Amino acid sequence: MGWFDKVLGDDRQRAETKYAGRESATDKAARQRRQGHRRGIGKAAAQGQAWEERDRQRDRKGGWRRTTW
């Protein structure tokens, strides 16, 4: 413990009382990072579904990919 801690007190103890019940900056950044990764999932799924539907339509119509089997 340095002289500064003796003057002001223990930082951890002060932080536990002053910021009790609040989200830490580290936890907040991690939460936002996780949310950012999930942000594009719905859009990508919708684009994949639309592509799949178009592909099925081409198969049903017999588009440019006619199979011999």
C-alpha cells in the first residue's frame, strides 16, 4: 500500500461501494460486442431464404439449368 492509498483509502473498496449495482465498462463493452455480432444475423438469414426461393423457382420453371436426369 503506497502513501497515496493511505491518504485516499483503498480504491477497490471505494469502487465497490460507489459503483455497486452498476455495469462495469468491461462488461458493457463485451455486451455491445456480442450484440454487434448478432446484429446482421436476421438480414443474412432473410437474404439466404430469398436466394433459396429464387433457386427453387428456377428449378420448377426449368430455367437455364436443365438436368438430364
